Amino acid sequence: MSAPGEIAEMCRIARPDVGILTNVAPVHLEFFNSVEDIARAKGELAEALQSHGTFIYNADDPLVRQIAERFSGPKISFGLGADADVGAQDVEIAGLYETRFRVSWAGVTLKAMIPMAGTHYVMNALPAVALGQHYRIPLEQIIESLRDLRQAPMRGQVLRLRGEITVIDDSYNSNPRALTQMIEMLAQLRPTRRRFLVAGEMLELGSDSKTLHYGCGAHAARCGIDLLAAVQGDARELARGAVEGGMLQTNVRFAPDAESAVPIVLETAEPGDLLLIKASRGVHLERVIQALKTRYPEERD
């Protein structure tokens, strides 16, 4: 949803029996006055389920918890905290294609694995586990199925290119929370050479846009990202935040659009580099991906 009333209207049409609320984040702020207003709009899902449905929610998100506290029907929480109904513990990023953790439900704890890197992917898996439990699918079967997860194109897909260059293509969309999570994931991986972030402008952030971009740049510097190419509009503030946060000025570049970013990325990327490419859809960073694949064709297993 990107405006108040949209979820209520979809629920009026579809009349869902189960609803999942994953988080409330600073997305589409151009159309809202605050993150709290976003929470109220997302709360329309719980309101629609109130008399007949089950609410599955993220117990780690304070705004989501507030929505859940007002919900009087059956509910299942998930999260990394000890009080979640479906919980994850001992999360470990074992590599680019593996995150290990333990899943707890109703006193039972099992080892689990998803074939992708990042704690945020574990948080995506947990509501699926909760939903499976709601429909009485055995926990062992759910855990085994997680091993078969695959990234969709442009949504965290890993590309192995010739010349020992690895790309994480997350160019479909972006927002401050998602970018921060991906930066943290990139920081935990161990490439042969350098971590290279290609970050495009995050759109629809309203009056807080420059501040939010700056904060993400500073976070990238704190996390030890080696190189940054910031692309389009307010991403200039992302570059400024990175430099003022401690990243070397010579390692930070700004491009006004995706076309201008192509030569920067092609000239900068070197064998052994791990590139994360992420932006709002309107920045079209898939053009950078295509340029990389043209110069360095994909390695096939």
C-alpha cells in the first residue's frame, strides 16, 4: 500500500482469513506525514480480520506490536526476541548461499537453513513458518522446505560473473530499512577483495529524504564498505554521509543517473570484488547489471 484506505479496500474485496504484517518502515513517506501514519494504514489489515481472522505479526517491530495489542482475535507472533511464538535463535551467515539458525515453536527447537545470506531473510522466513503452523503443516516439513527457497530476479539474486566478480542484484526496489539491512549483510560477507555498494536514490521519502539518504551513507561507512557509487537525486546525500562517516573520498562517486553510473562501475570493479546493487525501481539500475553482464558474462554451473 502507498496510501490510507488501500489495505481496507483490498480486505473488503478479498475478505482474508489470515493476515501477516511484517514491519512498519519509512516507505512512501511522500504520501504520509509520519511513520506512525503508515502504521495506522497498515493496521487496516488487523481491523479487517478482527471478527473472523488470524493475525500473524512481527513481535520485534514496536509499531506492529501496538497494532497486535489492539487485536482481540487469534494471533501468532514471530521474531528474534525470546517472547515470539515462532522464534529464531543463533542466526549465522555461513556464506553467500547459506544462513543457519534455529527455529522454535511450542517448545520444539529445530535447526534450519535458508540458501541466502542475511538475518533479514530469516525474518522473511519466520512468518512463512508461522503460516505453515497455522495450517498444521509439520514443523519438520516446513524447515526442510526452506532449503528450496530461491531468489527472484532483481531481488537479491546472486550473479557469478567472469573475472571473479560477484554481484548481488537487489535492484528492484529500496527503502532506508531494506538498504541498511543489505549493507549489514554485505559487511558480514568475506569477499576475496572489496565490498562495493552501488546504491540508487530511494524514492517517495518526502521531506525526510535527504536525511534518510545521509544516514544510510554514514551507516555504510561504519560497516566498513570499501567503495560506494551513489546514483541519482538525493543519493548525493548518501555519498556525503559516507564520506563524512569515514569512507575515503576517492572511494565514493556520485552519478546523476543510471547511464552515468555504468562507466563508473565498469571502471571501478575489479576481480574479487563483491558488488551490492540496490535502488528504487525508478532509478533503473538494471542497466548497470546488464552492462556488467555484457562485459563479464555469467559463469554457469
